[in-house]
Amino acid sequence: MSAELEEIKDAEFEEKVLGREGVTIVDFWASWCGPCRMLAPTLKDIQSELGDKIKIVKMNTDTELQTAAQHGVQSLPTLLMFKNGEKVANMIGNAPKSKLMTWIEPHL
């Protein structure tokens, strides 16, 4: 069973991402973005599989513009990985679970 991903707002970004210990991935997405919709179930599976080792949150770029602009998000989906509040990696576009796990694992 896959976990639901928390949707956060610009006002929550500092607390829920930058202020969090460990690895946090932010999925910048939009409802009209086909690859974003295809990526969502994979991210839910990864969250379920890795449990407390990681936190994956979503930010809708149609409503939460400030954070996306601050981090230079220009394509969707964009994944930004933070470790202890510092940005350590990014990935643009949809990817299979195996590629995402290979991208995540060195930071755990």
C-alpha cells in the first residue's frame, strides 16, 4: 500500500523542508502536467518503502509560486532533494522507480 504524500504551501517550506533533519524530497508539480501525474504513484511507493528514512512532499506550482521561483524550477516535474535543510540534488522529469532509488540512496 502506498503512502499519501503531504502537500505543502510556500509558507510551510522553511519549517517542513529547510528545518527538517534527514532527507526531504520536494516534488514540484501541476495538475495539468501528464508526467507529474505519472510520477506521483512512484513517489508514493518510494515513501512507503523507505518509511522514516525519507519524507516526500508535493508543491503545486500553480498555487505555490514563490518557492518554485526561489529554487529556479522551470520544468515539471522537478524533484529537489534536501538533506538537513541543504539542497543536495535535483532531478527533472519523470523517471522509473529504479532510477529514483539510485538517485536517493547515496543521500540516506
